[in-house]
Amino acid sequence: MGHPRMEEVKQIKQTLGEIDKRIPDAVRAAVGLEHHYQNTSLRHNATTKTFAASLLRPKEQDHKAAPAFDETSSKAISSPRKSKPEQDNGDGGEDQGALRMEWASCYVPDHGEDAHFGHDGVIGVADGVGGHRAPGVDAGAFARGLMASASAQVAAAAMDQPTIPYTLLERAYDETVASEATGGSTAVILSLASDVLKWAYIGDSGFAVLRDGKIVHRSVPQTRYFNAPFYLSCRGGKSITAAKVGETPVRHGDVVVAGTDGLFDNVSDAGLEKVVRIGTASGFSAKNMADIIGGTAYEMSRCPVKDSPFAVESQKDKVRVHYRGGKVDDITVVVALFK
């Protein structure tokens, strides 16, 4: 059994300092990043664009996508404490351990309020709510408390004990509230049980499941209105029962990308598909993939000329401020490869 791992300060600084070297020009060309975050024009030549296009070509064999769990259907469990708890599949399917999860992360800080962990088939991401930022208030404390508690609980559990994401999130929430941690946090926890991916999340920390470079399931952000996500807190946040839970089958070769809104506000679903397809075609490890996705989000967040998903969404709101370009924020990316 491995030890739970959370990003260290040394790793964070290295990721930020080497961000340029982690993004191939083919990725920049594929997602349309023709301007460097320092406003330097990067006009990609025909060779680069042709190479990027070759990596994006679909495979000859078109695999049928597994049906994704419909979070809006009657199968979704909207109030877990009042519903029957999730049960592991006991219908004689594949043996436990038929799939294994190889995970890695990339964290590019801005205010330093994100947190995450990973351990033996379980990953989690949390994002401190910026609205709690104030003099003398650590807006990231609740996020760190959630992930530290969840990580410790997974490490302490028996090896043959399945991890139920909602139960883990609930216990982590209770412990963090008991500690009187400041701030508030969105969060997502995912676990692999045989060939089933289970999840629980609150707010706009989310994830996408990709198969052959195409998204087959994407979490739906929980928000009150634009840029106002659901969150957990000692006071003023949502009840833990508001967490969205579900599951979907996964198989060898699938890729899961989990992250905070610093990722999904800057990289569109189509852009994420392109980066993952290039990474898969190039044989990237989970760490390579996480670094390149995180680096792409970082450059997009500093790009003044290409509208990010956050900017596009803001322009749909007829009342509030409209944004242009990227959205500067903490960026956390966790990539899990199923093998």
C-alpha cells in the first residue's frame, strides 16, 4: 500500500517556474493558443500545425462509448443521508483490481487556496472559496482540512474496504467543521471499485471521463448563479446532503481529469479532449498529462486575446460584468489513467 500524497511546496514552485517547457507547441497549436501569456505572439508554422492535426486524427476503430451516468435522471442520489447507501457491484463482474489507477497532479498556485490528494484508487480535489478572503482569514483552510482528513481516512482504512466517495466527503466535512477551519470549499472525490468509477462532489470542482480522447461523462457544476458555486463551510455553506453522487463504468485506457475551476474556467471541453488525445497519442504518463493540462490552463488564464470558457459564460449574463480573455486563479489538475 502506498502512502497518500499531497503536493509539496517544492513541486509547486517547480511547476510554475518550468511551465513553458511543459507545453509542446503542438498542444498550443491544437487549442488555439497563438499568444503567450506574456503577450508574445506565437505564430505556429505549418509543420507544427500539421503535426498537431496528425495527433488529433481519430483511431480507425471507433469504440462505442459506455453509457454515462445521467446526473439529472431519477438514478441520481440527490440526498444521500436519506437514501440507501451506495453498494459495491456484487453481480459477479470483473474481480476487484481488474483495473488499476495511475494518478498524478499539477498545481499552479495564485492565492494558494486549492488542495488535493491521491491514494490507492482514490483522488480528491478541493478549492477554497475566494469570497471568504479577508485580512487575517485563511480562505484555503477549509479546503486543506477536507483533503487532509479524506487522505488520512483512506490511508487508515483496511486494504479490502471499499471507498464510498460520499461517505468519505461527509466524514471529512464533519472533521473539518469540528476543527473550526476558516473559509469555505468546493470539493470532488472519486474512487475506483473494480471497473466502476464512483464520485461525490459539491460546487464547481469537477471531473471529466475521457475514452479515446472523447468525453463520455462530465460533471455538471453546482452554482447559485454565475461564478457563485455551492460550497461547504463551518457556517453559511450548503448542507453536505447537497453533494452530487453517481457512478459510471470505466475500462482500460480511459482517462479521468479532475480539477478545480481554475482548470475548467480556462480550458473548454473541446480543448481538454484535444490535449488528452495528443497526450495519449504521444504516450504521456499521468504526470506528463497533468503538467501539460495544467500548463495549458495557466497560459489560457493569462491570455488577453482568446476568451476562456469563464469569459464566454459571463457574456451570457445580461446583468453582471462581462469578462474577456482568461481567468487568473489557482489551478489544480489531477489525471488518472486506468490500466
